[in-house]
Amino acid sequence: MCGIVGYIGKREAYPILIQGLHRLEYRGYDSAGVALIGSKESKLRVFKAKGKVADLEAVASDKDCTGTLGIAHTRWATHGVPSEKNAHPHISQSGQLTLVHNGIIENYATLRSQLEKRGYTFKSETDTEVLVQLIEYFYTNLENNEQHTVEDAELLVSAVRQALHLVIGAYAICVLDSRHPDQLVAARKSSPMVIGVTEGNEEFFIASDASPIAQYTKQMVYLNDEEIVKCERGHELQLFKLTGEEVGVKIKEVNLDLSMLDKGGYPHFMLKEIFDQPSVLRDCMRGRLVGSKLHDNEWIPEKVVLSAVADHKEALLRARRIIIVSCGTSWHAGLIGKQLIEHFCRIPVEVAYASEFRYSDTVIDKDDVVMAISQSGETADTLAAIEMAREKGALIFGVVNAVGSSIARHTDTGTYIHVGPEIGVASTKAFTGQVTVLTLIALALGKAKGLVEEREYEDVLAELNQIPAKIEKVLQQNNKIARLALKYTYAHNFLYLGRGYNYPVALEGALKLKEISYIHAEGYPAAEMKHGPIALVDSEMPVVFIATHHELYQKIISNMQEVISRKGRILAIVTEGDEQVKNMVDEVVEVPETMACLSPLLTVIPLQLLAYHVAVCKGLNVDQPRNLAKSVTVE
Ligand code: F6R
């Protein structure tokens, strides 16, 4: 949560910072701010606004925004309500230091009262202001030290290091010292931070992820936990551990598809990302589903090639158990992964909420594999869960989207889903990407174990290859779903019901609706309805059934009858050509026929579209729903 951007170089900083904040707005959008230092006279200027980055731009529009050094922030409130006063950057007591922060300082109350005893006063309710005052406290001490052991240009790095030693919690910070307008200092622990470097070290870009940097340079450095970086114009980047020891800088070449970072003509990122699914799933399978060519555009997939599975085959084959740890939508994908892995590999799988798992006393040993699923690769709970599992000796396998993210770097091995940056706060293409990769993993592992019959293997591969084209068919019903959505905006509650592979899809459909339309929705296994939720059903209550032609189809029809007898309004997701359900219920949306194990890749699409259109009909901000942020980097 919260997005940070910093720039030091030869260009005007303000446009770079503002554009960067727009790219990071998915991380938080309740207030924003920018601090700039002019290149001629080093006067600090700070502008802040409650609301979105656009509100900040309005505030700054008639101000002097020149300068080649600056830091900026878009906030997701943790300590203190969203307001101009609590917005970052925060300035130290003397006005010399300015800081932006992403994360939570857990011991901020203790630190604040210690600083107050030393005469510091505070203007905001934030934990961040404590940090900037603490750094200033150490800065002043170092400066006043009669022995003068620290050189002037090193004062900021040293003060940051001393302050961070006292901090308990998570942080990514960027600090600006108005007495040294040739340097920017940044640091991280449990919150992401990337530095972009240009030729000759003329410019440095600092950001919470690579998206604000990618258009300027591909050369990036991902900070590790408890590292501090000093960016100084014309000098090599300097990297220090919290202990003070200088460490080597590892520059990575990062290639981001910049076209993925804009809406590409769609009104919202969420709709674009829903429509991106056929092409990004093709990307996700490219090179992993391999086979031979038939004609020009036709080919037959013959096998799954996943380097992570090949490289760790022994450990994966002897896995006693797989524990999937994840949150939210990624947790729902994990529930589908469990069914896939248990079916194809006969390895027992548990699916845990990372937030619970990290504090649990789960028995784990070196024959367990812990699989972390995460779109952002920065979710604090998931990161902590894998650290806990690593200490107990388990192999850590990542299923991640964001390349180079913290989770990707902290796993022993893994498979990227490669669906491109997901910007809409409600996750869509990441879910189908995760399910696709989990299917590939289950098939590769099941084959390696000799448990998947050749015929079944070939059939599933062939069908998986057809899924993107089948999603295209589902997407053709977008206008119909938009019309349907209009009829449901009145509702205050929704039930989503499914069974087997489609029970997690019911959970996911309900989550999508809750997140962006603010309508209360619950997902349930369809047969569980009669054990409680059926009490909610009346003529006002929309019930969404996922009722495709699979094993439990007739059972689902019985569950529908139970709703119909109580006058509930049913919207059913059915297999193309299904007449039985069509004749029973109020509305149907058809999806092409497919295998049960692949059906979530199709059935989730109308539910994503339904949530999207209900929210649009209600006039809500689909890409930035209230109270949410895309990347949950706090506990
Ligand atoms: C829902 C959503 C969240 C995330 C969850 C985990 O639309 O986006 O529930 O799925 O916060 O995030 P990642 O996958 O980044 O670890």
C-alpha cells in the first residue's frame, strides 16, 4: 500500500513524479503529495492534497514546481485519517529533511513519546512523521559530535541507518535533505522498492515498483530487506546493509510491456484486463505448452515444459504434502490448484490463508512444499508465511505475476504467470493466469509421477490450448451481461453458489462484486446453502449459480429448485445449449463446453463482467474502489 516515487537527475522532476504517482495510484489513493528542490536555489517546496493524484495536480497547478530533485507519494491510510495534514511527504522539525514512507512503524507510539521528551513536536497523526523526526534527531547528533567522525555527505545515510535500527515494522522510505540537494537516500524492509539507473549515473528513479521507471531505463536495482541506498548525481549507486557494511549493486535488466500500463481504449483498467485474458493466457502458456505444428495456425500440444518443475523434480516428487499460502483472489486460485494437484498428482494439498498460516503452529518439515501464490509478489502476509516455512526447511515454490518482486526473489523456485501488469484493483487476469499455471504444474508433476494416463494428458493439453479462444466467445456476451447487470443494481445481498472446481469460482465471483460494487455477497458450496444461507432467500435475493455440465450438474439443479421454491431470482452460468436450466431460471449466461477441471477459466469470466457492470451502473470507481489498495504490503 502507498506508492513512492523519487527522482534525481537533470530533467524537471515534477512531471516524472506525477506520472509515476498515476502509475502507482493502484497502491493507494486517499491523499497525495510531492516535495521538490529547485536546481538553482535549494528551497524546499511541498504540496499535498486529500484525494487522488489529480487533486494534487490541481493544488500544484499555480505553484512553482521546478526542480530536478523530488519525492512524491500516494497514500493508503493506516495511521491517521486521509487528510492534507496526514498526507506525505512529512517534514522534520527543522525543515531540513523530507520523507515519504510505505509500510507501518509498529513501535511509533513509543518512539514518538521519546522524541516528544526531547522537544520534538508533531503536526500529523502518522507513524511516518515519527520516522522523519527520528532521522533528524540522529542527523543532528552526528553533526554535533565533536569528533566529526562522519563526513558531511554521509550524514543522511548514517542517520537513516541509526534511526532504522530502532524501528519495528515495515518500511520503504525515500528521504530528501535540503542541505544536500545532490542526493536521495532510500531504504526498505518488507515493503518493495526499485531503483532505476541511467547511463553514467546521471539520473536515478526510485519507485515502489518498476512501472514508473520502465519508460526511462531498463537498468534496475531491487532493494533487499534492510538495505539503504544512496543515489548521488554522477556517482555510482551506493548500497549499505543496516549494519553499515557496503554491499555490491546488482543491476537487472527489466523489460516491461509499456502498452500494458495504459487503458488501451477501454474505459477502465478492469475491463481491459478482463478482455486481455485470451491473449495473456496464450502468453502464459507460450513455451510451456509445447507440441508440433499441423498447419499454419494449428498445432497439437504434446507436453508441458516447466523449468521450475524440471529443476526441482526430485524434491517435488517426494513431497509429502503441498501447502498453498495466499490471500484473497490468489487464495481462491489456490483452492482450484488443490483440486488439480490432488487429482493429477495424488499429493495431499492444504490451502491456507497466509495471514493465519504465518502465526500458526502448522507442522511443516523438509518434505513439505510450500507454494506461495501472489499477483503482486509483495503481499506482506504471504511473504511472512514463506519466511516461516523456510525456517522449518520446506521447499518454497512461487506462483507470481510481478517479475522481480519480493516473493519471486524469496522463493527457492517458481513459475511466473506472465499476464502483464494488473492495474485494476480487483484482480481478474491474474486469477485466470494463476489457475492456468496451477494446471500446468499439476499436469507436469502428475506426468513425472507417472500418474496421468497418456490419453487424459493429451486431452487436457489440447483443451487447455483451446481455452483462450473459448474465453473470447464468453467475452462476446459482454453487452448482454451489461444489460443484465442493470437489473441487479437494486440488490443489497447476493449469493454465489457452485460445486467442485466451481465452488472457488463462486467465492471469487462474490469477492469481485463486494469489492467494486459494495454489495454484500457470499460464496458458498451450493449444497451447503440449506445449512444456513437459505434463510436469506426471498424474492429480492439474487442467487448466482454456476451450473455447467459436469459431474454434479443434477445435484446443482436440485439446489436451484430449493431457491426457486423460495422465490429467489436465479442467474445461472451454464454450458452452451443447456435448455433445462434455461427453462427453470430467470437469466442464463452460456459458456462453451469444456472439462470440469478447466471450467473455472470460463465460468469466472461472466462473473468478472457482472461485477464490473453492476459497479459501473452504480456509478462507482471501478479501478479504485473505496478502502482498497492493489498491493497489500502491510499486515
Ligand atoms: C481481489 C484482490 C485481492 C488480492 C489479495 C492478494 O480482487 O485483488 O484479494 O488477490 O490481496 O494479493 P496478491 O495476489 O498480490 O498476493
